[in-house]
Amino acid sequence: MELQNNLQNIRAEGLEVVAISYDSVAVLKNFADRRSITFPLLSDPESKIIRDFDILNEQAQPGTPQYGIPYPGTYLLDRAGRVTEKYFEDDYTQRYTSADILVRHFGASAGAAHTTAEGKHLRLSASASNEHVRSGQRISLVLDVTTRSPAPRLCTRSEQRLYPNRVEHEGIARADGFCRCLPKLEDVTPGGY
């Protein structure tokens, strides 16, 4: 389980993990034993707390085994117990990973999967918050761009007016002074540029 695998990193940020489920104590104990879960799993078999927090997943119909499940999500609380951040999804198959939240909210290193590409003027490092990802998981991708001497200059709005067929988006220029503006991301197809 992703939370358990990331527990040491979560605790390093001064955080603790507690999970709540509509499952019975016996089901949760069995799950914790099979998956070696070491953080508390709270049982809310009538979904009272789930309803009180207004996170009852309404997609699960009454009378089905899934009725009573909460929307998948994470609350971050301060030391006084006040909610400071919420990460929730409407679809129970979609969820933020704990590593993603640590990167987004706490600036943790996204070093699980890392690659670097270098060119004459730029060094690009790309990292992901999670090394292994399943369908529906939200992760963070972090890009670090470092320029080298002589540093390329960025496109200016006036240069964009001189070259109306080029659209600035995270503009990059060549060192020889000719502006090269990248297209907007939504205009790029896979294999574009």
C-alpha cells in the first residue's frame, strides 16, 4: 500500500497517518495484517463520521456492497486539529498519492524516478514523486531547467509581435540572438516540436 510504503517520509515531515473506512474492525484487522499496515485504521461501519465530514460517495447506491464508502481523499490537519488542506477526488478509482502530496505541499524531493538531459545551453532534470504508478493515481512530475553560459535569452512580447506565427509559452531563445518561441502546450501533439 502506497501510504505504508511512504510512511517514513510522511513522518519525516512531522505528519501522522490515520485511515477511516466503512469496513468492520475484523475486516480492517485482516487487511492490516495481510498488508503489514502499521498506522491506525478506524472503523466507521455505519458511515456516521464519513457522513459528518460530507465525504460519502454518492455514486455507490444503497443496497450495494460499496454503499457507505467515502470519496478517496486526504486531509492535512494542523496541530490544533484544523483542516489546512484537502486532496479529494469524485471518482473512487482516482486518488492522490502520499508522495505527490509531500511534493506539492511540503516541497519534498521528487526523486523516485529521475532522468537528466543536457545540451549546449540547458540542463533539464525530470523527476517523479512515485517510482511505481497504477492507473488512477495522481503524481507530481518536477522539471528543473538550468541554463549555462552564455545563457539563452527569453522571448519578449515585442519579439513575439515581430514573429506572429510563433506563440510564446515558456519561451526559449538560441544564443545567436534569434528568438525561438515554443508553441502553447495545448497546440502540441505527441511527437510535435
